[in-house]
Amino acid sequence: MLDAFNFKSGDEYSASRAEKGQANIRAKFSELGFLNTKVTENRMYQSSTNTVDIDVVIEPGQFTLVETPGFKISNKKLRELVPVFEEGSVDEDLVEEGRAQILRYMQQEGYFEAMVGKDLIPAPLDNAIQINYPIEPGVKHEILAVAIEGNQHFSTDDIRARMKVRKGQLLNPSFFSPEALNEDVRTIETMYRNAGFEGTVVKGNYAEVDHSINIMIEIQEGRQVPIDSIVIVGNSAISEPELRKAMQLKEGDLYTPLVVDRARAAVTQYYYARGYADARVERSVMDDESNHGMRVAFVITEGEPYQIGRIFVEGNRLTKDKIIHRNSGLYPNTPYNPEVVLEGQRRLYATGLFTRVDIVTLSEMEPHTRDLLIQVEDAKPILLTYSIGYQEYERVRGTVEISHNNLWGLDRSISFRVRGSLRERLAQSTFREPRLFNHDLDGFASAFFEHTQRPSFTANRLDFSLQTLKRFSPSQNFLFTMGYQTVDLEDIRVNPLAEKLKTERGIFQIARFGTSYVQDRRNDPLNPTTGSFNTTTFQIASRAFGSELNFTSLYNLYSFYTPVPRGVLATSVRLGWNHPFGGTTSLPPTERYFAGGSTTLRGFSFDDAVPEGGYAMTIGNFEYRTPLGIIPIKGLGAALFYDTGNVFSTLSDIHLSQFTHTAGFGLRYQTPLGPVRIDVGINLNPKLRFRVQDLSTLNPGEPLYRREERFKVFFTLGNPF
């Protein structure tokens, strides 16, 4: 118990730590079967020594033992199935609910004829009880097939994707219970009803053959009906033609509940946008028996129009009023739209400047005018963050960052970041101006020093850059960059590729301009299941603006994510081309493309596909990701992947015969920060390559060539793309 309380003599006392210790003790007793354990803490302060004596009083509560004679169910699973543990008490309803849950669990495990009883047995000890659920499991059944017949509008795959009942497949066990089958029938009926079908009949049946189950879903599709008439009543301020144009619904369209609901929402938003904040739109649908269609009616209660009057700000101690007004997007003498007010609250939260934002309407001082009060609470502007990560080449690396996110109360920010590992050291500072030149632009000034050790070279870089970001929408951004960089490659002489990279030694000054377009339509940046991500970057370095090297750089990454049965198919295509010009014949390794590792070609070590790198790159990745339902660990998934492509000396050298090919598999464990990932890559065509670059270093009798390794194992954080 002392270990659980997590205090010992001499520790600094804090109330939050004490509360956590009490929670740990309650959890310990809960694991032992004690319900509603009470833990209280008595503190006695000693002023003479400035210490606190702590007495912890524990009332264990009722001891409850749950057993399942006749069939073994793990204690962990029983705690999920029997609700007395979650509720912290025992009564007849909770015991019966536990019995029903256990029966459903047995049916899902294939014991469709199982029988589960219940017995409450008072224990000889005070304040203790035993609950027995005797189980007669019967014979375990297997699901032979799940057949679907009669469907035409929806494909069989679409219907299966919505069903709970399924036949067992690789990595996904079978699932069946009569309740689940009935639920699937209701789900399919809802699918057809939402698609506008009237009179659809769905039947679910199952039959046993030698302890195996055949499941049949029979569908009698009804008919889709058109909208015969649309009636609008109650409108006076806005004409019917305007409302019909806004709802985008007309006679003759196929009826579905969804399109009618969308039309009602569109009409409501049309009124809101004109200041009718109290407008209400009711919709009704009925059969038109004369024409075998549907009659849709919208009944409108308009209310009175309002405008925004004065806007007051309260509670800000640091942030300037003008920053709050600007970011809220709310302006006096504009229509009072409750959805715009809610969006203003969201926009203020999104700045990260506040821990609390409320926008309330004040008492009406003038007719048809509503004054607003924006109440905020400033967040702490100075943040200290630190993190630790892992990468297959750098191994463990740590980051520490300190930032001020609200300089002078103007939403400006400055940050200082230090990152380090065995092969990399980085120090970086960034300043952000949220409204550059009083336009809707983000401005950045950044400087960093980096020491990096790559398999083929070691470099020191000093970089200064200015960037301008234009946000066209939440998913589309355009970035303009100009930067000046000093690259020190003097120590390339000690690298294994010194003979191949003779002309790339030295110190280089690189000045460049560039643009980037980023489009992010993923539903989840950490673990996407739908959508796409696309970025295209073009840069030019030229002696015309102070660079020692002339070259252009074009890079494109396009990834998209497609839901497929039991998982997601993730696809990524990367193309890159760096082109020297104007007297520059070669580029240093820092301006070359490399491939190999956990995010590119997983049949090779980091940067090892072409160790000297190249000026052109093309890589394709295909990965099937699926939950690993066969193992009862929440968040565990599996992946099958195929990587292809390579790095080439020039664009004209790209040829399919030089593409590498890697297949493999991996495990994923989802965490709030993204997946922890283990991948095994298999090089399908390992080639011969020189063992050393300098033949004079070759030992007598040592082979001149070596074959590329066939297997690679990667452990890292985050998805590969």
C-alpha cells in the first residue's frame, strides 16, 4: 500500500500527488475484488518542522468473488462483462445484466447453444458475497458461410462492411450471435431506408449443419420514390424562389431522408445568415398515393432579424483587444448569425492563446440589435516542452523547447529548440508574425545550426531563412521561402565515400528561393484511414543572389488512403529531381536524394539503397493496414507492404530495371502520439556491390563484391507515410 500511495518520508508534499496515491490504493483493492473502497487522508501539519504527518484510512468495501463454473473466463474479461465492478455495487439487475453479457460472449465465441445461470452465495465473512455464473457451453460451432441474396442497389461488400456477423478470415476471427444477426438486419434496413427505398424487407436466418453454421441474409428491395411536390409555408421575409434555390432540392429528385434533412439545414442557415437567429424550420414527409411519390413540406417560423451591435471583451490580462476582435471574425453592424458566433468561439480557441472562451449575448438595448460579450482567460504564454523519440539510424534522441506564444500580447511567438542524439545535434530559433504587413499571411524568421552524421557524409550547417505562409483553407497552404545556408563538408575525407565524392569537399554557400504547396485532406494526421496528403516544392539556387552553386530542385509527395475490407490501403508516391546548371556540375551530398530505411525502402538500411545518393528519386509504397482482431490487445494492428523505386544519378538514368523491390510485414500499436511500429523488410532481389570503395584497402583473399542483405528489421515511431 505504501508503494501504491507513492509517498515516503522526506518527499515534498502536494495535494495532486496525494489524490493520485489514493486512486492507486482504490485500484489495488478493486483488483482484489473489493467494491467501493473508500480511502481518506488525514493531514497533521507540524509548524515547528514545516512537515506534514499523513494518516491513510482505508475502508475496503464489499468483497465480491465472481466465478464461472463449467467454463474458464479470464478475470480481466469477467471485469468487462460483469457490471458490478464498474458500478461498485451488487443488485439483482446488475447480476442479471452480467449473465446476459456472459451468454452473449459465449455465443460470440462460437458456443451458440450455451446456457448460463446465476447464483448469489453469501460468504461466511462479513461484507462479502460470491456470484457464480454456471456455464454449460455445449459444442463449439464454426461459421461456414455468410450469404447475402437479393441486393442490387448496394454491393455485397458494402453490406458486409456494415455487418457485425462475419466468417473468420486471416487476422479476423468469426463473429456471431442471434442478437448480432438481428442488429445486422436492422442495419441493412436502415441502409435502404436512408437511400430512399420504401417497403424493403430484410430477413436473417441461420441453420446448423454438423456443428457448423450457415447464415443467410435475404433482401427484398423496395422501390425508390421521387419527390412529387415541395411545399413551403410560413415565409414572408424571404421569397419562395430564394429558399428553393438555397435548399437545392426540386420536384422529381429521388427522395431520401438525408437530402430532405440537408435541405432543411440549408434553409435554416439561409435565415441565420440574414440575422434571423430564432428561425425554426420544421419538415414533414408523407406519401402521395395519387402519384406514388413523396410530398415534402417545410414549415417556417421566421422570428425577428437582428444585427450585431457593440462587441465587448473581458478577462484578457495579456492579449490585446484588437487580437481578440480580429481572430473572432465578428463585426458590428453585420447580421447576427449564431453559427458565426460559434465559429468565432472556435477560432479564438484555435489560436492557443486562451484556456477559456465564452461569447454571450447581452440584454437587448436597442431594437433588433444584440450586443456581444467575449469572455476569455489567457493561457500561460511561456511553455517548456521536452520529448524523447527513437529513429533507426539516430537511435534515441531527445528534444527540449522553450517558447513564448504571445509576445507583447500580439499573438507573436518565439521559440528556442535543442535536439540531440548520437548522430545529430540541432539548435534552432524561430520567430512567427501572425499577420505579416497587416495581411492574412503568416511570417517566419528561422535560424539553426545542425551537426549531422549520415552513413555517407558528415556535415555542419548554418541556416537562416524567411518564410511567408498563405492559408487558402484549413487543408490548403502555400509557402514562399528564401534562405541562406553555409554547409561545411570538410570532414568528408574521413567518410567511406571520399573517393566517389572528391568534388563535394569543402565549405559551400547556398542561397535559394522556393515555393511549396501543401494539401492535407487526411481525416487523422497521425493515423489516417481516408483522404490524401500532397506536397510539391520547387526551389532555385543561383549565383545571381549570392549562391556558390546553381541548381533547381523539384520534389513531390502524394499519399492517399483508401478504406478496404477489414482495413486501409495506404499508398505513397515520391518523385524528386535536383538539376545543376550554369557551370555547376555536381552538388554536395546535402543536396542529393537518398533512400533506404523505415520510411522509404524497407529492404535497405538507412540511406543504403545507393550510398552515394543521386540527383533523381522515384519511390512507391503500398501498405495494407488492418486491426489484429485475433489477438485481444486493443490498438494492436498488422501491416503488409511493398516498396519499390530507387535513387538515380540523373533523370535520364531512371529505368524500371534499376528499381528495387521490397516486401514485408509489420506490427502497429496505436498510442495517442501515433503508432509504435515494427517492420520486417525483405529485399526481393539483393544485388552485388563493391565491398569497399578504395581497392587498396582490400585485404588479401577478401572478396571484391558482397551481396546486399535480404532482411531488415526496423523499430520506430509513427507511420512510414
